[in-house]
Amino acid sequence: MAEFVVNPDSEMMEQALVLSLLVKGRTVLEDFQWTPRGLAFAECLREFGLSYELKGHQLVLEGMGFQYKAPMLLPYHFETHALILLWTLASKDTETIYTFAFEEGNSLASEKTKALLLEYFLVVFEKESSDSIQFRFIEGAPKYKKNSQGDLPYLMRNRLLLSALIQGEDLSFEERSALRDQWTRMMVYFGANLKYESKGMENMDELSRRIAKARGVKLERTWSTTFSPTKILTAREYFVPGDVTELVALCLVVTLAKIPKDESIIIKNACINTGRAGALTALKRMGALVETTSKRERYGDAFGDVEVKPLAGKRLQGRRFSEDLMASCMDEYPLLALAACYAEGETILRIPPEYKASSRENLEWLAMNLRKTGVEVGVYDDGLVIRGKEELDGGEFDAANNPLTALTLFIVSLLGRGNSSIIGSEIMESTFPQISEKIKSIVQKGNHESQ
């Protein structure tokens, strides 16, 4: 039985670093390791006042509390999740004129940055040119609506919660599910004055349930978030669990690679929050032998060890996945599409409505690459329809510098028949450091067994 440790979850690392800035004092991240994305984000937070030092396996951070200072030149080159956190920190100051400075002629970056800014913030533009945007923040948030699951879009939820924290405001809302709620749980753990609880039938006594049923009231479970002004955050020890996407990738490789049936691997200390790790549920429904062998909630959220075993000659089974399930694993969509390519029968991977417009181009590109393996892949308004086959062909692939696509195609290149090449695969290692070594070590077990 082999054991693996994956890199820290990127979003949770960024969230933990932001809260460490807002703690007036010391925060210690246990069993810590840097990723390029995490280190770049921490360096950016230095300009807000965060200081840190790596001491062995601990990252020791000193925060500024709510008295941090935002730089007038704001970043625009991080992932969307990170940018919203950074810009929300800056939005506390509505007097300062902030600037985005772009490389000369980079109009595409300028347009994308402006569109993202307007989607999540209220601003007044002071000056625009071919290489810069100058603006001020206005108090409040732009209009938004709940998504198809009855939840706030999680990036907007994160932005509203952080804004309420640094502005000392009240905030309350209800949602139908607990999707991607790591930020909410983390804020509770760090001492924010926040109540996060489920409501529904389980909170009613038997008489109340009978009365509601007699009146025809539809009883549904909801999640309530109530935030009140918070003066200080609590200095804490914290642990950032392992990345969900890497966890799913390793589970998929073990499932598909022809390794000995008595072999298994365990991925240690990974994020298993059901609102984020829905891809594990999807793989199980397809027949993958994936099991959570231990669960811990020491730091306010769920993490644990996941064991996965090979299928031992069997095949995954095609399934139809609803929008509700897919909403919890959109980051792993390409990996689930690859699982469907190997599955017997037809698989439908539905896209939640709020993701359709932004995902269409990536879906078309992913489908184009997967068709080169000999699999039938159809793109329609609601997602992908895939009819799998037992073995995939290799081919000449193009990841288009997308790390998730590159990771998916890398697995294809190792498991498919014949030789493969991948254009733009270099970005995979910068996003998922050392993932190729882990995947190769698993695949080699299968190659050795078949010889």
C-alpha cells in the first residue's frame, strides 16, 4: 500500500493567508509546504502588511489586523478567486485612486480585468488608457442573484463575507446547499462573529412537522449564514488540507491503470468537504473503489485520508450527473470527462446554468482533444455527452495552456495506446507541482504487472 501527500488546496491556502493578515498577531500553518501559486499570493500580501517565515514544517505569519494598508497599484494576474479577495481588501478604502497597469498593447488583459471588476464591485473610473485603468471603489456590491442551486455564487459569497468582516457590517442570507463553504467555515474557526447552521425538518419537533405537512408546506433543508460585526480575529494554528483536484486525479489514475488488484493507495490529509469534493461521489457512482478511511475536523473543516483500489478488470459505468452534483466539482470537470471516456455506456455531465457561458469554449476545446482518442464526445447546451470505450488511443493534443486540461491529457498520454504529445503542458507542473511524478509512479506499477 503506497501513500501520497498532495499539495495544499490552492483556494484554501489563499483564504488562510488573507485571514492571517487580518489577525492582529501570529498565525501558524502546520505541516506546510509552498506551491508557486501560494508563494506568489503571499508575496503580494506583503504589500498589505503580512509578514511570514517558514520554520521547518510550520509557516509562521504576523498579521496587521484590520489596520492593513492596500497598495495603490493592484494586481490583476492571479486566478479569479485570489483577485476577488485582494480587491475586496482594497475596497475598504473608498478615497484612494487605485491603478491597474498593463503591458503596452495588452488590451485583452485590460478588458478581462475591467469586466471582472464590474461583476463583483461598484467603482467609479477616473481615467482609462491603453495601458492602465484608474478607479475608486464605492461602498456596496453590484446586483446579483442566486444560482440554479438556490445559493449565492460562491465567489460573490466570499467577497460579501470578507467585505462584511473588514467593514464591520451585518450580513445574512439563506442558501439551499452548502457548496464550496470552506471560506465560511474558516472564518468561523478564526473567531468571526458568524453563525452558520442548517435549518429544516431535522430542526423541527414532530408536531411542527405534522402541522407543516398538513398545510402542504414543502419542507426543505437550508443553510443560514448570519454575520455580525467582528472587532478582532483569533490567533490560530491552522492546517491547509490537500488539493481536491490532485486527489481526484490520483484516484482516477489508480482506477484506470492496470495495477495489481491487491494494490491500493492512500492519499493523506486531503480536503473531503462534501460541498467541494463532489467528484469523489461521482467516481463512486461510476463504480470506482474510493473510500474515506479517516475523517478529521480539527481545524473547523473536514479533511482525511482517502483509499482507492483498482477495478481489477472491471470497467467504470456511464452515469447521468445532475447540475447539483456537478456544481460541487466544476474544477474537476475535465477529469470526470476522462473517466466517462473509459466508462461503459453513455455519461452525461450537466453544467449548472451559471457556468454555461464561461465554460463553453473550454468544453469545446476539451471535446476536440478527447475525440482524438477515438471516443464519441458531444457538446450541447447543458454540457457533455460521452460514450466511452475500453481503451483510448494516444494522439497529438493541445492543452491551450490550461492546467486542468493539461493534467487530463497527461493521464491520457500515459494510459492511452501509442505515443502522445501535448502542446502547452508545461503549465501543469507550475499549478500542480510534482503531480507528474506521482502519476507516473502509479502507472509504472501497472506497466510492470503487465510485462
